Amino acid sequence: MSLPSPQRSALADQVISALRSAITSGEWPVGTRIPTEPELVEQLGVARNTVREAVRALAHNGLLDIRQGSGTYVVATSELAGVMHRRFADADPRHVAEMRAALETSAARLAALRRTEGDMTQIEALLERREAAWASGVVESFVEADASLHLGVVAASHNDVLTAVYSDLGEVMRDFLRFDVGGELRPENHMDHAGLVRAIQAGDAEAAEREAASHTQEWGCGVRKAKQGA
């Protein structure tokens, strides 16, 4: 005898949609602790069980991480990003560095050929944010700002597939950037990205590709040293 599949309530689906929207819109960025269960109950006007069901569903899909005693955190911006994060959590850091090099060098070349003035305004603002984050000395702020700049460059390629893949791999790359940077932002480890931005602005595809390649090679240095010392 076949058993009927349990059906999720329509109300729970609406709450899932609302929570997913807060994540995908950037209202709750990756790393953010979402409101507590009682706060969500009050904000959404639904029962506690409905909120719990929705949060568990998004945790199952990889968007949220429920940490006992700490809260629930955003760990990905889409279901695919969540899958990618889990799939490559234990990947060899060198392989992640090589993957990043392949994606970012191609994107930089395309960005130099296709960028619009609007793209450049965004990229220049993201570069300023990255430098300010470095100056702050706060590692997590820098990781987020650096990731945002690189995503801005990839988006300027105007290749929707490349941008989607890079975005879905974003948290994987952030994890390994955190590992490479370590617990402290050291002056000798700073990488100037102004040359990359200038090359894209000038429409120089070869120079943009070279700049991106040099950044990804340097990004892997800490990983290689850590592997060699292990």
C-alpha cells in the first residue's frame, strides 16, 4: 500500500516565499542572523509552527543554517548556492583557487569588451568600498567587500550564465578567501585592484585578463603555504 505524501500548508509556502524574498533581495545578506522565531511570528502574523516549518524547509534547501543556542543564519542566496556550498565545503583549496582563476579571468576579459558606463559607476563604487573595508581592519567586512567587487566585474561581462554560476559559488569562494586572509589583514597581503578596474574602463581585454589572473594567483599563495606547512 502506498502512503500519501505529507502536504505542506499553503500558508507555510507563503512564509517560505516571504523569507526567501528577504534573502534573495539582499535584505538579509549572507552571514546575517535572521529574526528570531517569536519576532517572525509577530512580523508575519502566523503561528509558530508555520514559521518553524518554513525555516526548516529553507534550511533543508541550503539557504539557512540553524545553529542551536546561536540563532538561524543566511548561508546562501539561492537553493543552488546552498547545494554548491555543501558540495564543495571540503574541496581542495587549490582547486577552488584554480576554478576562481578560470571564471574571473574570462569575466574580466568580457567585462572590458562589454561594460557600460553604469557598470563602471558600480565597479568603481565597489572598489572604494573594498579599500575602505581593508582600511577598517575587519576581516569579514573585507571578505564581503572583495567578493562584491569581483561579482560586480563578473556581472559587467553581461554573460548571464557566467554571472549565475559565479554567484552560486560565491559562498564557497568567500569561505576560502577567509581561510587565505586568516584572522588579520596584514599590509603585505594587500592586493591592489585599481589596475583591473582601469583596464576594464579602458576596454583593454588583455590587460584586464592579466590583472585578474595575477589576483587569483596571489589569492592562492596563502592556501599553498598552508598546504605545504601541513
